[in-house]
Amino acid sequence: MVIAEKNNKEKLKASRDEILEKIKRTGEKLIKEIDKGDNPALEIPVRGSRNVEFDEKNKKLVLGDKIAHRYLFNVGHAKKFMQTMLVASYVKKDLLENNLTATLRDLYYAKKRTIAGTKEETIEEQKESDLAIVDFEVSLDTFREKLHLRAEPKGRIAGDMVVTDRVRDKVDSIDLSRMGSGGWAVPSIVEQIEFKDVGAEYVLVAEKNALFDRLNEDEYWKKNKCMVMTTAGQAARGARRFLQRLNEELGLPVYILTDADPYGWYIYSTMKYGSMALAHESDRLGCPNAHFIGMSISDIEHYDLRSVTIKAKDVDIKRAEEMKEYEWFKSKPWQVEINKFLEKKIKAEIQALSSKSLQYVSNTYLPEKIANKDFLP
Amino acid sequence: MVIAEKNNKEKLKASRDEILEKIKRTGEKLIKEIDKGDNPALEIPVRGSRNVEFDEKNKKLVLGDKIAHRYLFNVGHAKKFMQTMLVASYVKKDLLENNLTATLRDLYYAKKRTIAGTKEETIEEQKESDLAIVDFEVSLDTFREKLHLRAEPKGRIAGDMVVTDRVRDKVDSIDLSRMGSGGWAVPSIVEQIEFKDVGAEYVLVAEKNALFDRLNEDEYWKKNKCMVMTTAGQAARGARRFLQRLNEELGLPVYILTDADPYGWYIYSTMKYGSMALAHESDRLGCPNAHFIGMSISDIEHYDLRSVTIKAKDVDIKRAEEMKEYEWFKSKPWQVEINKFLEKKIKAEIQALSSKSLQYVSNTYLPEKIANKDFLP
């Protein structure tokens, strides 16, 4: 354990050093260009839908190869150039060199000021520094957690596993099978977490907090040798990355449980493939092997839930029609699912199963689904 | 420990039995009325602003003594009467007798059906059963957690304390000083939690997740012998009740940290006094001894944060003008605070302190505030 922790500490330091080295090289390149009398430029991969592709083989949304150059001596680029430099300086000097983490908002406040002798602000609004951060991430080919930038954390987990987590030099061993009714709160940065004593054989992710509480009270994870996690709605970055690590590093299958509606499918697809807005980070946040365990539109009939369905709204129909065209929903089973929804125009919440009995989801629905491998891809 | 847990188990069973007995008595009263040929009636304290008072002595929003009668044989009451009976039956038979918990939505789905021989639904929309639950709570003079009804949980905690939590017969001992960077997720029901090994001397509650992460990374709770908790915005019921228990049972002072704006004051006042909508539950959810540690409008000057303030919006001004008239903001220091805001028309986020330095809040601002007892009441 002591050796493992020493190794982890060194691994984390090596990761910081690698980023520091990349930042240094970027700086040196710019200085060289200035010394030569060139117009210094940053190379930044283009984001946005015109440079986002679906990588069929790896099943991820990824950035294409379009690159933009941002020049210091260009009226349209100069301010953004400066903002990217402010981000670089903050990440290097305030965060990585001190081994501290901060939020995007901390960075904004730290670097916002009036430029001496002018009425110009370095950063007017936070969205400017946020964009500069994304630019900086993609130009370094990394992701913000490695730059020690935290996002809003969300999600809870419990199950048959011990993890160690590190806060600077303090290392805690956390037994996720002993988290009471609360569960362990999944942090915003999970790079430092190590997996120990893994008894779990799969991960069940519930979109809803209420389902986590249900499954935890029913000791579902104990009876079924698994982890139970909730994302409490759309999954936060920390939860997505944690899930990816559980899947890729431990080889645990991941099953995702949402409401039977287009919003549920969207939550699922974001965890699985990444999102358009964050296509540059699918590699670090996506979980392409995840399965959709339910609730499916077919379940409504199969489990006789017709009387507790909800009429689909126009916005649901519209969303479903759009999703039907997405490349990553083109598989036969998903087309059948979406068509069934468009035909019946009904949706259902996962809690509709409570109409059968409170523990039906834990004792019947999920075990049946898993035994029959009744998943959508 | 074993004896304490046995006692706790018995205490929890006694609490369930007490509610079961109350439900039984209510049922017997109704049956007696029916047998006598009377019109059976439920007595339900009136909620809503016309029956909400500010209890000056105990510093809580409370219900007045207006009582409404709900009759079975009254066209306007009959459906609500039936819905309250459905709630009573679910709470008694499905939850308390099985020692299970459920959400308001589970109850809705479990009791929603078409009444035989009619096209009438027992419950059309969830808000109907939600109202019936509140009626039932106040008529039994209890709160929904004691009825084993869960709300959406939110909030994380860490610090110098061990708690035990119980999920049915499983008892976990949770060391809140060993929760890594995530913290322990505060559950929706906290009645079963017992406090052990309390090293903490006060509780610091940050409205914002980001502040929890900052303070946890800086080991604030370790250096300052305290608990650090975040409510992640407006506090959930579980977090409010947990805070009350920390304050009243352990005698720990509670300091609340929000943005310097009317929304922050509102979050504070809900934790402290309860809310209008939940006045019937202030006794169980309020924390009248809590102090507002910041950020105050005076702090903006004192800590030289003028350059990182935000112009107040019309809605902020309007909200502040309303709050100025609330009885529970009538104390001199709050009137000064609100007037200062109305005069300057600026607000500030707590993260504005990051403009000084990342760890300023942990190393300077909070220790100074606490040493100087620089609080608002």
C-alpha cells in the first residue's frame, strides 16, 4: 500500500511535469517567433460542428483535423491571444507548480483586471476565459482536469470496492461498501483515485438520485456484486471520467438506467459517446462500451406499464426525430426503439415501476434485464 | 458501540411505532364517526401565509393555530380525503411496516389508478399526492422523513467526526475525516445517523460546491478543527435537518457562507428560519442559532473587492426591498447590510476573493472572520 501510494504520487507528479513541459515549450516557441520578428501564433484545433466527426471504429465523437492559427498581431485575435496567455500563466504558476486546483471562476477572478492606462478589462465576462481555457486544453492536447481545473461535481457511488483518494499529501482509503445511506460523493477530479479490493463485477449507473437510494436500501450492489452510481441528471465531468476509468482500467461492464424518453437517451449518449460541445474530450470522458439497460419503450409493454405512461410532448417528438438521424443512433435496435416512441408517442419514468411494487426494480426488473442481456447498444 | 447501535435500532423502531400508532388512531377515529353515522373528518392545520407566523422567541417561522376540517361527505373535499387515505395506507403498509423508504414520486405511481367502473383517476398529477402528503404530515404533527418519505438529497460533508449510518440492518461507521476529495454525500433522511468521535468545534456551511473543494483541499477543517459542508445551492431537506442536529445535539456553532447578494441571504435565512412554504416544518428543519459569516456587502470594502463586484440586477433590488421588511431581517445589522446593498447596488460572489489569491479564503478571510466574530445574526 505504501509503495503503491508512493508510485501514485510519482505518477501524478509526472503528469503535472508533462503538462508543465508542454506549457514551457509553447512559451519558448512564441518567444522564438518574437525574437525572429515573426508574428507569434498559437495552433488551436477547430471546435464546433464543422470539425466534429463520429469515429465509427472507436465509437466516439472526435475533433477533425482542422487547425486554426491565432496571431498576436491581428486585431481580431490579439485579445484572445492575451487571454490564452493569462490562462497558461495561471495554470502553470498558480496551480500546477503549487499542486493546487481551482475552478474556471477562480481563474476568471484571478486574471480579471483593468489594463494599466486604459479602460480595457483583460477579461470582461467569464465566458471569455472559459473559452480561452478550452482553447488551451485542445492546443496542449489534454483536458482541463490535468490542468488542475475543477468543474462542478455531481454524483454518488457505493458498492463492493475500496478506493484511495489523495488530497495533496493526504491519502484516504475509502470503503465504498461502507458509505451508509449517503454514498461517496464523486469528486470533480478523479485522476488521483486508485482502485483497490474490487469485488464488483459491473457498474450500474442510475440517472436519478431516487434510484440510487432505492438500490442502496435494497442492498442491490451487495446482492448483485456491483457498484451503484447516480449521476443526478446529466452526468458531470468527474462522474463521466470516473465511469470511463472503471470501465477501461478495471474492465467492468457499465449499464445505464434512465427514464424511457429522449432526454434519458441523451443522458445515456453523452456518457457513452461524449457531446458535440465537448467532442475534443470524448477520449477522456466517453465510455463507448456502456450499455443502455433501460427503461426502454418496449419495457412499457413487456412490464405492463401502459397505465402509468406520460403523453410525449412536442419537444420530445422533435428531439427523437433529430436523434433518429444521429450516426450513433443508427443501429437497428435504436432505430426500432426510436420508431416505437414516435409511433406510440408515450414516455415513462423509471419510477413507473413503483406501480408494481417498491422493490420491483431491484428484485425483478434489473436482475431480469441483466440475466437476459436485454440491453440497447 | 454494539450497545449503542442496539439502542439506536430500538429508538428508530419506537419512532416508527409511534407514527404507526398515530395513523391507527386516526383510522379508528374515522371508523367510529362512520359507525355513528357522522360525516368523517380529518383535522388539518392550515398552511399558507395567512396561518404562518414568525415566532420571535424561538426564531422560527411557524404555523398559527388555524385548523381546517376535511370531510368525506363533501363534494369539494371527498377526493382530497380519499387521497389522504391513500397516502396513509402507503406510509403504513408499504413503508413503515416494512421499514422501507420511498420518494413522493414512488407513492404517486403506487397509488395512481383508474377507479373501477369510472374514468376517474385516484390521483391525476403528482402535485395532488404531494399535497396530500403535506396534509398528512401536519395532521400527524410530524415530518415526512419520519413517514419514511425521501426527498432529493444534495450536499457533501467532511471534517473531524465519525458518524454511524444505518441502512435497514446494516450499520456503517463513516470517518468523515477520510473522505478524500469527494466528501460524504449527505443522505435525504438523517434520523438514523449517530454522532461519534466528534473532534470538530464548529460547522462551516458553504453554499457553493466550489468552496467545499477549496476548503477541503486546503485542509481547512483539519487546521481549524471543524466540519465543512456544502449545500450546493439552496439546501435540501436532508442537509438542513443534518445541520440542525449538529447544532442542537452536539452544540456546534454553525456559520454559513454565501455570495454577497439577496439570493445568498435567502439561502441563509431558509437554513436558519425555515421557509414560508415549509413553515410547518421549521421545528425539524430550521437552525435558528446559525450565523451568517459572509460574504457581506461590508466585506467588499473591507477586503478591497470593489473591482470584482457585479452590478445588481433589478430583480436583486426588488428582492432586497422585500427582505428588508421581513420580521426576521429586522435586526439592526441586517438592516444596515440591506441598506448598504440598496445604496451601492453592487453584489459579489464569494469567489471574488480568488482575485487576492486562491487560498485567501481559507488562510485569511475565514480565520479572520471567526477570530473577530464578524458575523451577521
